[in-house]
Amino acid sequence: MPTELLFRQDAYLKETAATVAAVNERGGIVLDRTVFYATGGGQPGDAGSLRRADGSEIAIGTTIYDPEDKSRVIHVPLEGQASPEPGETVTAVLDWEKRLKRMRVHTALHLLSVVLPYPVTGGSVGDADGRLDFDIPEGGLDKDEVAEKLNALVARHADVTERWITDAELDANPGLVKTMSVKPPRGSGRVRLVAIGDIDLQPCGGTHVRNTAEIGLLAVTAIEKKGKQNRRVRIALA
């Protein structure tokens, strides 16, 4: 049975009741539904806890997709945690402070791809920082100038919205895909598009804030030369 991904409908859900569908041989816990984002697209898997009926908690260190069945999400407990029983009802509770920071950074990276309109060759989301790698023919990027343009977009207080298109519609509009290294999540016949006002539109399976105002002030902490045509731009929540 596929895990219902509640964060796809509402990234602000902090907890949910769920049923344990399975526990694998390594102690990984599969739920029938979850608010935990599973590692993917440069964004790390969520941490948090599973609260049992007796009030005890199972600490979850990260969340991943089942390598044998990508439709199922595995909640990976920290070492030494008790294992629940299949069929048991638990409450999945996010480490919300960590998730919200990642949502702010992830949304900011979308804006960075607008400030620097070059092919993206890689990227990652951290707990309060992140980076994108760009295929840029010429160097000479200025940190202060990039930061100024980035914060100007944040200050537009643009709404962040989502809609779905079919795989065929995405194939007909290849310009929507900015990332060369990370492909949009496919397999269900449809792809989620994330729009930031009239600023940006691209396919993405990650979690985002509802308005750019929530991102706050950003700093460009480094611009690194990673190759002849590759520049790594690092940002952080100020």
C-alpha cells in the first residue's frame, strides 16, 4: 500500500494520526500516511517522533523512500528506539522548527534560480542554509549584488501556490525544468508545479512556505568556483 503524502497537500501540517503498515528488518517504520518529507530533490528527510498510545515516543532521525517500493515512505528511528507493531496507531509529529527553516531555504533557492537564470547542475537544502550550482560561462558574480536582487524578490511578498500538470504537459514545456541534475518527480502520471507569484514557475516535489515574506532576510555567504563553467552559490537565513 502506498504511503499517503500529506505534505503534498499541506506543508504546514505538523502532525497526523497514522497506522503502522510495516516494520522492516532494520527497524524502519512504514506508515499508511505521513507528514514527514522523505529525502529527495536535494531536501533532507524530516525528523521528529512517533507518539504511541501510551504516551511514549519513538524518535525519528530521518525519512526516506523505500528503495524497493518508491511509493512507500520509511521513517528511520534513532538507534536504541523501541519498535511499534504493524497495525498500531501512532501520531507522527514533525520537528517543526527544523522543517520550517528548510521550507524557507527551499523557497529562497527557487528565487535564486530567478536571480541567476542559468542551468542548475546541483543543489541542496540545509537547516538554515542551502546552495545551488550553476552552469555559468563567465564568472564575476558579486555576492552583494546577488543578495540585493534576492532580497528584493523576497520583499515582494509573493504568494507561493501549487498546481498539477500531466507528464505530457511537462514534456510539451521542457523550459519549465531548470535543474539538470534533479529531475521532477514522475511516475504518477502528473507533476506538481510550484509558482511564486509571477516570479517563478517550475516543477518541484519539495516543501515551501506560503508567501515569500516568511523567508526573511537572506545572505549570500559564498560564491565558489567548482569548475571552468560551474559556480556554487551559498545562501543562508540571516
